[in-house]
Amino acid sequence: MLNLRHVDDKTLMERIRKGDQRATGILVRRYLEQAMAYAGRFAGNNPDHESEDLVSEAFIKTIRAIEIGTSVNQVFPYLRKCIYNQHLDDLRRRRPPTSYFDDLGVIAADSYHYNTTDDHDAVLMELILNEVAGMREDQQIIFELRVFDRRDFEYIAREMRTCVDTVTHIYYNVIRTLKNRAPKLYDSYVTDV
Amino acid sequence: MSHEEQNPEISQDALNDYGKRQYKNFDAAKANIDRRLSQRYGYSSSGSNLKKVLSMAAALAMLLAAWWCLRPQLSGSELELSQIIAQQSSPLPTTSQSAYRSAGESQSTVDEAIKAYEQGDYETAVDAFESQSMELLNAKQSLFFGHALFQLKRYQKALLALDNGLQIADPQRDMATDRQIVYWTAKTYAASGRCDLTLRTLAKIAPPGELSQKLASVCESILGQP
């Protein structure tokens, strides 16, 4: 019997497509810890419970994609995307009122200028989340900890085991990028609609 | 480069560590996800418990097999292994006077411990033994202390006490006591699910000759070294 522990992801995916349950188990165990570490960064107040759902769902989606033959080139990036997309949905549900975005006041003011929808906050949130989703992971985490969880820079720096200056710098880089992009983002949204 | 153009970055390792630290119990959450997915996809779960149970079963099986093989050679010893096994929950006989220290300040404490041990009151015995420095106990007393701890399922401490019995310089030590200490050390390893150490320890009390060689070869095949 072939020892699946040492085979590459491509072979594992082929075997999963053929219905090999053992290959599914090997794939899950290969990426479970990494996926949990990734999901842990975004989990809320009850990480154990929330992350269990997040990671399980992501694995189910990934395995389903492999089974039905969707092009999954690399397993972990696909898994990570599933986790992050699910996390974005959670953020949309959690969305704080616009007044919470102290540092994003300019974006709010700019986009109010174009306000043509009933739910202005939802549009603004969507624009910001989409933009942040394309940023580096450390930028995403620092932005979310600061804006959604209202954490101070000292706390974030302690958690990330880095200095306050680094965290402050990364955060204000994100804010500057968002402010620069806000009018364009809103324009493209209005055009699309 | 101006201050604004700088673009510091936090390493992936730091982010991963941060993610793992967010869990109250990372291993339990991992086991839960694995169990959930294994139920859905029908693969066998990682089974750390299963491994433990299997290793304990293997250790007990080896222990019984070794006892069965060693029985004829050990029949002449002061206390047969079969007796020890039959008396798992009762105290070992304390007939030897060497169990009692003849003089010194610690005499009363050790006497108390031995008396409690004879009556099967292991908790009192252990308390009394623990109030005494382990270095002051002789081989026999260490055996009783280790056995009492074994009965209370305090395996780590039991191993320390039994090891003390083997290491301590005791002019009154005899072969039978040493053999019992080694036997109970093996049993303690077996109870803690340490199949490899059980085998290694049992190999020490196998008499020289064919049996010892067989046991050593079994150890070698399982552990890679005798």
C-alpha cells in the first residue's frame, strides 16, 4: 500500500477525486495546524469555537472543490482564501457604524458626497473590506484589530511581538492607502451599479 | 528614504504564533476539527487515544508474557511475581526487619509509614514517607513507598521512589528486593502506557541465558536498540 504521508499535494488531490478517504485524511492533517493558525488571527472573542466552524467549513469547501474538479492549483492558498472570505462575511455582519471609523473620516466624507444608495454604511464597508482584502496579512490584522476590535497600538504591538512604531506605521500606511483610493473606489462602485 | 515611504512588515512566523495563541486550547480545538471532518469524510481520526490504549494493551500483554516466561526462574525468590500480581491492591509483605530503620530521628515517621502501609492506608503511608527525605529510606522502604504511590496512581513520583530504591547504598539490600523494585518499575511504566520502557525494564530482571537474549532481541526489534 502506498504511504500517502509522503506524496505531494497533486497526487493526494487526484486520489481524493477518485474517492480515496485516506487521502482526504492525510490532506486535512497536513494543513490543519496551518489553517488553524491562520483562522486564529481573525477569530473573535471565542476563537476555539469560531475557528472550529471557520476551519471545518473551509476544509469542506476545498475538498468539495477538489472532488468536483474545480481548478485548485495549490491547497493551502485555496484554503486560506476560503477562510478569509468566510471571515469577511462575518465582518460584514459585525460592521460597526461609520462613526466608529475615526481615522477613516475622510473616506466617509468623500463617499457621502456620492451617496446615492439607501445603505451608505454598507457600501462604505464593502469598499473598505474589498480594499483591505487585497493588502498584506499583517496590514489586514492590524487594521481589523484597531478598527473592529478597538485595540490600542500597545496591545497590538505586544500581541505581534513587535514595537509600537512598527504597528503605528503599518496602520497609518493602510489608512493613507484607503484615503487615496476612496474617491476612485466609490466612483467605480457607482459606475458598476 | 523618507519616513512615509518606509514599509515595515511583520513576519509570517509572528503572525502564525499570534494566531495559535488566540486559542484557549489549541490541541483540543484541533482534535475537534479533525473529529468533525473524519466523521464527514469517513477517514480514521488521528486517534491519539487509540494509540495510547494500544500501547497500554501491548505493554500489559508483554508484561504478562514476560511474567509467564520468567515464572520458573523466579520461583525461588523471596516473593514470587505471581504473588505480587495477585496482591496488586494489597500491601507487599513487610516481614524483613530491614524495612525498619534501627535508629535515628526518622524512626518514628518511617514506623508510622510502614504501619499505615501494612494496613493498606496508602494515603497516610505516602504522607508519612513524603515527610521524610527520600535519601534516608533504604531499598525496602523505597519499594513500599513506590508501591503505595503506584496504588494511588501517582506514577511519576512512584518511579522516583523506586529508582531511589535501586540507587541508594543499602548494606542490607538483597536480590529479591531489587527484583521486586524492577518489577514494580516495569508495572508503573506499563500503567503509564510506556511500552518501550516497560520492555527495557523487564529485560533487566530476565535471568542470564536464553530467555534474557530473547527478551533483549524483542526489545531490539521494537526499539532499535537493546
